[in-house]
Amino acid sequence: MRISGVIFDMDGLMLDTERIAQLSIDYAQERLGLDLRSGLPDMMGMNAVQIRQVQMKRFGPDFDYEGVRAVRAAFRQRYIQEYGIPVKPGLQELIAQLRQRGLRWAMATSSAAQTAEDNLRRTGLLEDFPLRVCGDMVERSKPDPQIFYAAAELLHTRPQETLVLEDSYNGIRAAAAGGFLPCMVPDLREPDEEIRSLLLRRFDTLFDVIPFLEEMDRPAASAEGPRECQTGR
């Protein structure tokens, strides 16, 4: 199997921001006296437009989406100013390995472009990810594969030779639907039966992607094709 490029998700995959998002929901619930979790589908990986549509459908036309969003954003800003944004283990080492191998990589995140740029600058990763596709740059959100197609265009790679690294169910669904090579590094949720059936590999951390790339370099790997081996579990 030939791998020509890698597409990284951001939230929960590169950066430990999904936990901050969950804390912001808890804060908004307590502050506003709302139940912001019950009856909602999995929205991880969706962009702001789709999240708004889902929430307005769930809570009705009188739901103050922008007000809730502002409360959450204020909490997030205060939290990050105090505690920072943790970078996921193995990210820097994996980037160094991709450079060494001459592979190209890009980021495809459902977060807005300004949020993504701020996060990358704050964590010292901005120069490492000049190729970025963000949620406000595409019409259709994950689980639609549009954002990955756009990233592959930046990389000049075909889906079948492009590794997608994701932590969310919707990200894996999007990668599989687009014919990419879906690999999961779980964050808040382990893959269920549906997601496991879509995966090329599951990794404990981004460190574990490095030996996988080495494995794919071996001639026997291309002859064998994809395997269902999982790392660490």
C-alpha cells in the first residue's frame, strides 16, 4: 500500500481541545439552566453551521444559539488563557517523521479558520501546518468527505493513497465515504462496531503511526493490503 500524504484532524487528534469543549458545555448548562446534551446526536466533527442546524431543530426556533455559543466561547477563552492547550503525545515526532520521509501533510478541521489559526499559533504549530482546510471553507461538514477532498487537492494526492488521522466518529465516516485510508486515535470515545468496520487501523497515540508508516514501506505490506491489526488493544 502506498501512502503519499497524511491529513490530520485538529480537535481531539492534534490538540486536547475536546475536553475543553465538554467543560464549556457543562459551564453553559449550569450558568443558563439548560440541558444541552439530552436528545442531541453526535456532533463531534461537525462545523458550526451544521451544529447550529442540529441544535435549532432539537430545541426549537426560540433557542438562543448565539447566546449559548457566546457563554461557551467566553469560558473557553478564560480556560485556555489560564491552562493553555495541551498538544497530543507524538504529534511533533510524527511530523518530524513525515518530513524525513518526504511525505506531505495537511490539516482538515471542522473548526473555523480563525479558531484553528489561533490554536496553532498558541501551541507553536502554525508553521508546521501551512496547508489547512477549515469548517468555514466548505459547504458540507463531516461526515461528508468534502473537507478531505479539499485537503487532498492541496496535497496533490489521491484519496486511496492518503492517510486520514481522526478521533471522531463523523471524521472516520467522512474519510471512509471519500475512499481515504481512515485511521483512528481515540480521544473521548473508543470506536464502536460500525466505526471499527471502517478503520484501516486504530492507534493508541500518534506515536504509533510512526511504525505503521515504516511497515507500509516494506514490500510485503503492499502485497498483503490492509489488515485489521489494532495497536495496543
